Amino acid sequence: MKKSQPPVPVTFATLGRREEGDWITLKGYLDLPGSVHCDDDCGVRLTDSSGGDEAVWIFIDVASSGAPAPNQMDRLPPFYKTADFKVRVNDGSIVGDGDRVQITGAVVRCTSGALCIDDIAVVERLP
């Protein structure tokens, strides 16, 4: 991962031009799927905030116990509701499903071969 360099702002249209390990920022809406698998991190979708239908899987760190630290999410119960999805953003406030955010993380390949975003270091609330 290229954390030593400033993150490169990308859009959903330009994300596919990035290489694995690139450090990027991407804006979109959080989208909690109907079923997720969570361990140390949790895979949720980030959907295109520019009105397109595109989405990318992002992996947000899950708090090991207690309240999440900034840029982490609460652990989801086995039978969760949308209201259970809470991410503490960089400024300490909470966002959830449908909220617009900017994430900073590393481009990786998911098991499907598609690009995903992992090692998310910053989640910021956007208007």
C-alpha cells in the first residue's frame, strides 16, 4: 500500500484505472446489504454519489469491544436491522445506511476479482 503518498481522489468512473495498493479517496453513499459477513472488518457497499448505478465493496474495521473508535463501525448483531449499522466517522459523529461519505483506503482485489477498498483509514461525513 502506498500510504506514504497522499491519497489520489478517484470517482467510480476512474477507480478501475487504479492499481492494487493505490491509496485513494472516494465519495459515495453507504449501503448496508441484506446479509453481510463481519469479523475484524465488515464488507458493505459504497454507491455512486454522482447519480450512477455503480457500487464498490468497502471493508470497514469493526470495533473489537465497546464503542467504535473513529473510522470503525459497531459490531452488527446476528439478526441486524438497518438502524444497527453505525460507523463512527473521523470527527467522532455517527453515520449509517444511506449517508454520504468520503473514504480513504487502499485498492485491493476481492475474491470475485473486482476492485474493492480495504484498509480504510478515514471515513468522513459529507453533506
